[in-house]
Amino acid sequence: MAGGIEEYRKVGAHGGIQNASPYRLVQMLMQGAADRLAAARGCIERGEVAGKGENCSRAIRILDELRDGLDMERGGEIAANLDRLYEYMNRRVVMGNLRDDPEAIDEVLRLLGEIRAGWDGIRDQVETTNQGVA
């Protein structure tokens, strides 16, 4: 997850990364993606083309890192579903960027929120085994 963590550092995360559990790293990546998507949406509304593109690109890189971190072998159907969902989310971010479509960005934010809620719901299980599929 080194690439995604680098993206998280770029958006202003401080401390704790080196000592964070794998569970916490995924949480941080999800938060970083949500922050970049919210910033991109604001840029769309203000007509800030460069900021929109930069924030969308960072969100895509973070989503790619979440996708790359999936354990397809151990995660089974859940990991496969998340893989497809992350791919879809990236396509929607690209379309939101190209078409100045805040609704596409909002859709990705909603989907990411649902994934985050599920991830938060399995915290004890993940931290006990120190493993995860998201």
C-alpha cells in the first residue's frame, strides 16, 4: 500500500502511518479518497479545472491502491465484488472529471461511504486477525 499511503501523505495526513495497523491504513486510504473527491466536487462547482483534475487523479490513485490491496485468494467473492466496485468507481470519477459532473462524484462518495461503513463494522474481526479484504 505504499503508493496509496504516499497519496494520503500528499493530502495532509500526519503521523501514525508507520505504526498504523493494516485495518487503519485502509481506513486512512478511504478517508483520503473521500477528501479528494469532496475537493474535486468543490472544484467542479467553482469551475477550477486544474484543481478538479488534480483531486480526481489523486482519488483515482487512492482507489487503485485500495483495489491493489485486495487479497483475491483469501477474500473470495467479497474481494471480487470490491474489485469490480473500485473499477466502476474509478470510471465514474473519470467521467465526472471529463464531463464536470458532480453527480458522478457524489455517486462515488456514496459508494465509498457504504464500503467504509462495512469496513468499520468489521473492525474487531479484522484487527483480531490483522488481515482484511478491503
